[in-house]
Amino acid sequence: MFVDNLKFIKRMPMDMPGAVNVIKQVPVGNAEGWEDHVMRVFTISDMGNTPKHTHDWPHINYIIKGEGLLHMDGKDHPVEEGSVAFVPSGGAPVQELYKG
């Protein structure tokens, strides 16, 4: 068990090919004792994006701040602070884009 604040969690540039202006933080995962799940926070700066990609696990996107587009199922979905999206495992590629 632990208590922390995101401002103290290590910030790492996203090392996925095609990622532009993306910082990754991992507040909760194996190191904190949760072996089968992970919480990651991605900060996408102006004109940044993640590349189209898929995962072998389902995940949830929650927009903390800002606005942008989530490309999913062949469509661009506008997202903003408070938006939530469920992305099933192994589906069509997903891409997160931030409008600067």
C-alpha cells in the first residue's frame, strides 16, 4: 500500500516508434504490488500523438485535461477533459491525437 502524487512520479519520454511529444508516467504497477494491472498516465503536448497501435489487453482512456481526438473503429472521436473511452483488447488500431 502507498500514497503518492503524480507530480512526484518519474516522467519518461514515450519510446514507442511514431510517438510525438508524449510523456509516460506509471503511478501504479508491479513495483507498487499490483501484479496483473498497471495505471499509466500519458501527457500528450501540443501537436503530439501516439501512433496507431493495439494491445493484447483491454484498457480505459480517461482525459484528465485538454482536448483532442481519439481515432478508434475508423472514426475520429472528439475528447476533452472528463471524456472516457473503453478500448477492447486486440481490436482495430487506436491512435490518440492532441490538438494544440
